[in-house]
Amino acid sequence: MDQASPQCMEDDAHRYAYYQDERLPKVVVHFPVVPGATLTWRVEADSTLTVKGARLWLTRISSPYDHWIAPGQTFSLQRGERIWLSADGERTAHVSLSSALPAKGILARWLGRLAGLSLGPPSPR
């Protein structure tokens, strides 16, 4: 047994991080952007924006570029940036904004304890 099995050499840290991210609760907010309206706000948490219906115009204060997001596409937003949204054309754009649930108080302590248990995928015996 001069060589270790490739299974034993695999780094489980990446796999565990994936499972941990999948277990975290998420908040998803759905809202329409009607033609002729422009919505603006500051992003409170790292989020993913998804568009359905009509094409969406998005601009960010931190970027010199405008973005056109087609239905079915997603766009990543970072905490703290200010964005503006508007529907392109005469159809309503249906937007979904998803982000991890902010953990505060008791929930934060509970999630911290769970993370400290190092519960990952089961290991072979």
C-alpha cells in the first residue's frame, strides 16, 4: 500500500461549502416592473435578480454601463450598491430577487452552533 486511494485524497472542503450554501434559508421577493416606471433602491444583501416577462433595463451607481437583462437571465447584485430598474417596451417585467436570509439574534446563534458541528456529507466507514 504505497499509494493512497484517490478517494482519500479528495478535499471535502469544497463539497461541504456547496452543501452548506444549499442548506441556508433564502428570501425570494417577486415584484412587477410596469412600463414607464423606474424603481430604485440600495441592495441590502448579496442577491440574484431573475427576470421574466419583458426585458429589463438595469443600471448601477458603481458601473458606467447599463445592462439589458432578457427574460430567463439572472444578474448578481452586491450588498450596498444602488440600482435602477425599468421595463423595456410595453410589457411588464416580472422580477425575482433572491438572497440568503439575514441571521440575527437567536437565529444567528442557532446557525452558528449548527455550523460549528461540522455536519458535512457522511463519510465512509
